[in-house]
Amino acid sequence: MSSTGLSGDTSIGDWFDHPQGGPVLRKMLADNGQSESVMRPVRRFAMKRLIKLSKGQFTQEIIDDLVRQAEAYVPGEGEAQAAPASGSGNAAEAVDLPEWQEAVTAGRFTGKTVIVTGAGSGIGRATASRVAREGGRVIAVDVVEGGLAEFADEHKGLDVVTVRGDITSEADVARIVAAAGGAIDGLANVAGIMDKMAGIAAVTDEVWDRVIAVNVTGMMRLTRAVLPAMLAAHKGSIVNITSEAGIRGSAAGVAYTASKHAVVGMTKSTAFIYGPQGVRVNAVAPGGVATGIEGTFSDPVAGERIGLAMTVLPPIADPEHLAASITFLLSDDGVNLNGVILPSDGGWSAV
């Protein structure tokens, strides 16, 4: 433990509120053209969680250097009486709430086969894990082999089948359905990619085509492929992942936003057409989630606008929070829900 009590295990909020850590952290942000406000959604996270969230751009070495700078920091004249971190004394700001504990419902998916895409990381991995631990047979799909291998290793003894596949490929979609076998009770369409937060004036054809291919066309192809089994059984539950970007324009770039609006339309259309035949189709709209999905800003104009909107967001959720919402809709507990777009966003949609 350092002499200041600060470390990678210290929450970002506590870093900001610390008389030595706060000035050091704010200076680091200022040197990179950012302010404390960009960290508001992750204030409750331990500093070390930024390592994973940043995909290596923020490292343990950076944390160690911040600790050393904080230990050596001497407040200047008048700084000892400086105000606490922005908003920390405001009753409307986030407080240290009791930690949510995942409660597994034993047997909720017993006898059911559920396909989960994007199962190698993030929301998909948390969803596949929840289904498997609740007794289901999981067909865990991802385009990255390494994440699937780790997932399978973590769930030894449970009914997990891994399939490396690209949902934009008809051949891979056929292999995914074949791996599930005759009965398919559920499908969680989680796989998706971002768009570098580019507005329409800056988006490239390459980014647009790839985002639409994965987020819309791939989802459509896999959904189309599983429907025959569900229709034959007169039962099935499909949960699509849209986003806050599917219900507003301030959450992402134009390609991602358009793709997630399309997911909303696909969800409602499919629910309306096939609901009478026993197939329920719903969607979950996450807000900010601590996943490995890349959210870089390639467009300064869009980045400034979106960055400003993000300063008023609720804290970022964990993938397990989203898995709780997704598995509820997948399970028989969601029996009376069809065509629903569920904002699982910590209150973002209320802003």
C-alpha cells in the first residue's frame, strides 16, 4: 500500500476526492485534452478496471506512475481548501450503493438449448454463462476462438458447445444451427461491433458496410435460420441486443445508430408476425457497459457532441447486469412479453 493509500484497487471516485490523487489524475486528463467529466460513468470502478476497458491503452505502469506522482505531490497555496471533486457533494450524484449480487435460478433453463452469439466476451459471455449455470445447453458462438476456449474452460462440467463462426457467413450460420441440433429453444443475438463514433459526414463505406453486415444482416440470417425449428415446436424465445443508440441519436456514430434502429424494427416485425405461432421476440437496449467492444472516436465533431452527452449518463453497468435482463426475457418468466424493447440502462432512457 502506498503512503497515500491509493492504488489500482482504489475507486476512481476516491482518486478524484483524494487531496493528492485528485490533482494528479486531473492533470493527466488535462494533458490528454480531457476533463474529469469523462470519467463520471466509471467513478465507482477500481482504477485497475480501466486496463481492461481501454484494451491496453491504460496500463498498470500508468497506474504505478500515478501512485508515485500522488505520493510526491505537494499541494500548492490554497489547494488544501480546494473544493471536492465536481459534484461529489451534490445529493443527485452517484453514491456508494450496495453491490448487486447475481442470483442464479437453478434449473430455469433445464432441458432448453440456447444459442448465444458474442459469447467469447462481454455481454454475450455473461449471458451464455448464466444460461449454462441455470441448467441450459449453450451453443456459445464467437468469431474469436480464444475467448470461446476460455469460456469453455471456465464452465467445465456444464453443457457447453462452442462454435467459432461469423454470423455474416451463411455457411457459418448453417454450422451454428447444426451444432444446436433439432431443438432450439432460445437465441440471444448479442454479437455486434461499433463504428468509431463517426457522423455521416465522416463515416466511410467500409465502416458502414461492416457495421450493417454484423449488427443487422448477420442477426437477420441467424434469426431466419433458427425460426423453422421454433415454428415447428410452436415455441421459442429470441432476444436481440439493440442499444440506447436504437432509441436515440446521441449515443454513437451514424452507422451504429442506424444499425441499432434497424434491430428495433426487426424485433417488432418478427414479434408481430410470429407471435401467434409461439415465438416471442424481444430486445434489450443497454446503455454504457464495461465490455471489450471498442468505442474509439475517429470524428472530432461527433466526438465532441457525443462526449458531452455522455457526461450525464448513469454509471456504466457490468455485463452480468445485462445478462440478468436478457435471460429473464429468454426464459419462461418472460411469457407475456413479445415485441418489447427493454432499456436495461441504469436509467439513461429517463434522462
